[in-house]
Amino acid sequence: MGARIVHFDRRDFAKTWLKQWERTVAPTVRRAGLLGLLDGVAAIAFAAGLALSVDAIAQARDPTLFAVWLLVAAAALAVRGGLAMATGVIGAQAASDAKASLRITLARAVFAGPRRPAGEAATALVEGVEALDGHVARFLPTRLSASVLPLLMIAAAAVASPIAAAIMLGTLIPFILAMILTGTAAASEARAQFQALERLSALFLDRVRALPVVLAFQVEGATTVALTRSAAGLAERTIRVLRVAFLSSAALEFFAALSVALVAVYCGFNLLRLLPFPVPEQPDLARAFFVLALAPEVYAPMRRLAAAYHDRQAAEAASESLATFEAPAPAPARARLTAAPSLRFEDVEIRYPDTDAPAVRGFNLVAPAGSVTALVGASGAGKSSILNALLGLAPLTAGVVRVNDNLHTDIELDIAWAGQSPLILPASIADNIALARRDASRAEIAAAAERAGLGPALAARPGGLDFMLDERGSGLSGGERRRLSLARALLKPAPILLLDEPTANLDAEAEAAMVETIREAARGRTTLIATHAETVAALADQVVRL
């Protein structure tokens, strides 16, 4: 009993989250829904125009009258086409904007909130958010028109034939009941399918990460069997979702066809005076044709809603996972740096999760504004960790870091950073340098590359700055990658400069040139340099040995 209660609470919480999220797209969805209502009014006009034009032919009336009513029907049909296209465009745009905003919120929650499995987070950010697309683009706009238009059209049909309207209303009730029953079954299967997808994604990511271990222990067969079993489970769940969708579609089509058939039989037999029972009305051709033309349109909004109902179920299934991501609290406004600041590390300790000893313990440092400080020590002494603490990439477990006598978390830091393993994107060299400042001009990018010593590398490659790199930086040596990273730091006019082993992988001549570049780059900034090289330490105002 306890497990059932927890499951229910989680599902109820997910539905609450989904309703709250729907409010963010409500204005756009409402506009799309209103266009759907106008489409229903145009459908009534189309049926009326078509019925009156047919009646004009049957009664051999003035041909002009026939042309006028036919023109009304054609105009209504054209309006319906335009409204359908506009509804689709507005819904798609609303879904695109909503997904982009939600992905940003979830990404912040992933990095700012409690740690969770990478496979689960990736599935939520990609598949989970994508599952909301049809919900916003199709289901929500259709829901408004489906709740109003059938009754509006039945009311219009009642003006021409109350009995035909009663037939439509009577068949509408089992139609709605069939939607509810099949929708409940589809919801259960959609949740099971999304959970199977999450499990497969997590398993696959875990095995890819552990691939060297899998190969070393020769368990490729067992790993393949586990992945195959998980993939087969997902395939089975997907087939169940499709099976329920096809069954629900068949049930809904049956009641829609039954309604149209009953209206057609009634109108036809009534016109021919062949009904086996008396009725209190005797519609003429125009009224009968109007009701018959309107009968399929009564169920069209409900059929569109039924077609989009699986989007609703997919969204509800995904929301059970998405609702567990806690939105980060809005960051308070922080002061910005306008000049090179002083930096102070007071009894700083840095301990990474799942480690026996801290990487840095009891570290103290005062770096005056505009000074250059070199951190020198053996590998593993904690030089990079100290820089990462200022960047927010290392856990500060004790002590404080102050910037101009303020806690570094209370001020918006503007930092230019050149790390040991610079991020390389599959793009041109110019685009990779411009990551530091997206609004930089071509001339500024070229100047930064030249100052960082990339001139010979650019001259040796076709296209120079336009030479394309892959995500691994193929085509650049280790020293050239570090120069690219330094070019980024030079391009960004930040008051704080952090350099991590800037001269590694360089020969003596290249190192001497790099030292001069660093000297120029550090001018007017507060600079921290983690290095093994004594030549780099020689240009510093103070040297701290770890």
C-alpha cells in the first residue's frame, strides 16, 4: 500500500508541474485555440454556402444566386486553409520557444542542483523536453476548440433539424467515453515506455564510460546481452503504445462514422418520405444538405484532439521525470568588476568528492591589484585546483576567497582563462578563438592570434583563420592548442587573468616568445599563473611554491 501511495503522489506532483508549466505558454496557445474556433465558424459558413448553392440548382433559381452561395463556400474553404496553417505555425513556434526556455532551466538545475545520473539528466534534457513538443503545438490548441466547437455546430444543426442534432449529440457521448477509456490505457503505456527509455539511456551511457573495463575483463558478451535485453524491452513498450493508439483510433472512427451514417439515413429517408415512424419535422433539401455537410465537422475537432491525445500522454509521462528537477533560485544582483582587483585566499581547502585527502589545505595568498603571481610546485600540488576554485570549478570546502575584500561569490567575476586542455569546437580557428568574445571583429581575432604566436601555424594551414578543426583539435599540435587558448584570453578584456601551464609542450625558443606574450597579456590585470617553468615564474611579482 505504501508503494502505491508514493507512486500516486509522484504522478499527482508531475501533473501539477505540467499545469504550472502550461501557464508559461498559455497566451500563445490561447491565440492558436481562438484560430481553431474561427475555423469552426468558417466550417458552418462552408456547409451553409454549399447547401444553399445545391438548393439553388435543384430549385432552378437565378444562376447568380447559385454563384453567390458557391463563392461563399469557396471563400470559407480558403479561410479554413489559412486558419489551419496559421494555427500550425503559432503552435510550432510556441513549442519551440517553450522547449528552448525549459532546456535552459533544466540545464541550470542539473549543474546547480543535487547530482543525478548523467543518463537520466541527458534523457530528460533531450527526449523528455522533446516529448512536450506535440503537447504544446497540437494538443493544447486543439483542446479549446474540441470543448466548444462540437456543441456550437450541433446548435447550428439544431436550427435546421433538431432531430439530426439530437442524433449527433447522442453519438457524441459514447465518443467521449471511448476517448477517456483509451486515453487512460495510453497514459499507462506511455509512462512505461518513457521509463524504459530512461533505463536504456542510463545503461548505455554507463557501459560506454566503462568500456575500457569491459574490454579488460572480457565481458563484452554479457554487456551486449544486457543492452539487447533493455532495447528489446523498450521496443516492446513502444509496440504497446502503438497498439493502444491504433485501437483508440479505430473506436473513435467507428462512432464518428456511425453518427454521419445515421444523419445521412435520417435526412435521406425523411426527404423521400420513407421513414417508418412519424417525426415532428419535414426539412427541405437545403436544411437536409446543411445538416449532412455539417455532420463530419462536428467530430473533426474531437478527432483532432484524439489524434493529439498521445502527445498529452507522452508529456505527462515525461513530466514525472522533468518535475524532479528543482529550478535554481534566481541569483541576486552582484557588483561587476571595472578594474583589476586584489585577490585574497584565506585558509582555503579544496576537497573533491570521493577522495581520501584534500587537494589543497590551509592555502593563503594575497595578490595585490594588477600584480602577477606564479604558483609553482610539483604535479598534484593543487595549482590547477586553486585556479579552478576562483572559476567555481573546484569545491571550496573550507576557507574563503575574497575579491577586493568581498567574497568572490558576492561579486560578478570577469575572468580570462587559458587552461591546460582548451575546449575545441568543430569550427574554424577564428570561431574557436572568438568563444572568448562573440562580438569580436575579424581584425581583433587576427590580432589576438598573432600576439599569442599563432602566426606561423596559420600561415602553414590553408585558409589561415578559416582552417576547420574537429572536436579533438586535429590539425593542431599541443603547443598550438595552448596558443589558441592564450589567444582567447588575450581577446577577452577581463580584469583577472588565469593561466594554467601556458608554456607546456613548448621548446626553449617558443617558451621565451610565450613569456613575452604573457608579460604583455598580464599588463593591467591581476594575474595568477600555475606553472612548472622557472622562466615563467621569473616574470611574476611574487612566487608561491606549493
